[in-house]
Amino acid sequence: MKIRWLPALLILVVVALTVRLGFWQRDRAHQKEALQAHIEQFEHAPAQTIGGAPVALKDIEFHRVRALGQFVPERVVYLDNRPYNDQAGFYVVMPFKLAGGGYVLVNRGWLPRNASERTAIEPYDTPKGEIEIEGIARADASKAFELGQGGSAAHQVIRQNLDVAAYAAETGLPLQPFVIQQVSDDGDRLVRDWPAPTTGVERNYGYMLQWWGMAIAALVFGLYAARRAAKKEQLSGA
């Protein structure tokens, strides 16, 4: 049986590429599993104190932290489209003036949306004076899908998303490059039932199986096509 080298080469390239992509997704899954283990370790470790000195995001993300200072309610931002238990609502994000100097954004918790007026803010309390809060350091205050800037335009109280660096430039506040997801209770009537951080490792394993499935399909198709071509040659030569 003659083997047509060009179709065979293409099949081999497809098989090699899809197998390699499968291994790449497997390696990504292993990396995310290691990150998930670190996240769980950080959340149960003693809280680190945040002061006025800037802390790099890579050194603090997912760590439990505490901070002493006071909230700045006049700079509050409400992140829209944050449902909780199938109920529409907002995340209340507010700067926190640190006792040691500087500021940090705090995602204080979830607030239900007014059922009759979409932009109306339900009442909640903000502690006055200096308090201590605890939480988890996160890269942002959660992100929701939006087209263009959507509700993220500067100077809007209700927004879809909030970028820490952009908000620092907008307000002139010397912010830490992360957000504290508050877990301590200060009697403000906000909900802090935070979803557990996930790395999406299941998706990587799913993609891995898809790529390897494509490799097997390409190989089976190549063998089938080669067999059919061989039969045709036999029939034409008979």
C-alpha cells in the first residue's frame, strides 16, 4: 500500500499539536491546583497587618489581612449586578484611610437593590471613627461582564466594575494595589457571605480531555482514510 506523504504529514501534525495542547492544559491544571492549595493555606494563616507602606499585590493576594483606620463614605462606589441568593444587589466598596498613612479599598459586603427603584440605595451603617477590620486581600472587588465602559465611567457612584489603579488616579488617593474583602462584622447590615475563590481547574482538565479526544479522532480518521485509499488502489489494480 502506498502512503501519500502529504495527507499523512498533516494528520501527524494535527495529532502532535492536539496532544501537546492537552499536556499544556494538564500543566495549567497542576499549576492552578498548587495555587488553590496556597489560597487555602493563606486564608487560615494569621492575619497580616496592613500599614502605610505599599505592599505589592503578588506578596499579599489571598492572604488574610487586618487594618486599622476609618472609612471614607463620601468616596463610596456601588458595584451593580452582584446577585446574592438570586436577589439583585450591589457590592459596597469604600476607601479606608489607614492609621499608618495611605488608603486601601474595602469591599464591605453585599446590599440588596431597592425593588421599586433600581438606583435607590437601601440604608446601611458605616462605623464612625477609627476601627479595625479583617478580610482577604484580593486583586479587585469582583468583576462582572460589561460592554465597553458600561457603568465603570469615572465619578459615577454606581458602576459595573472598579479598577484600583484607575480609581486611585481618579480620586488622587494613595491606594494600596489591592482590595480588602471584609470578613469582620461591624454591625453595618451588609452581607459578607463571600463565594470561595476558585481557580477554574476543572475547565483545564476538560480542555485537556477535549484536545486528547481530538488527537484520537484525527488518528482514527487518518487510519480510516488510509485504509479506504488502499482498498481503492486494490480495486483499480484488479
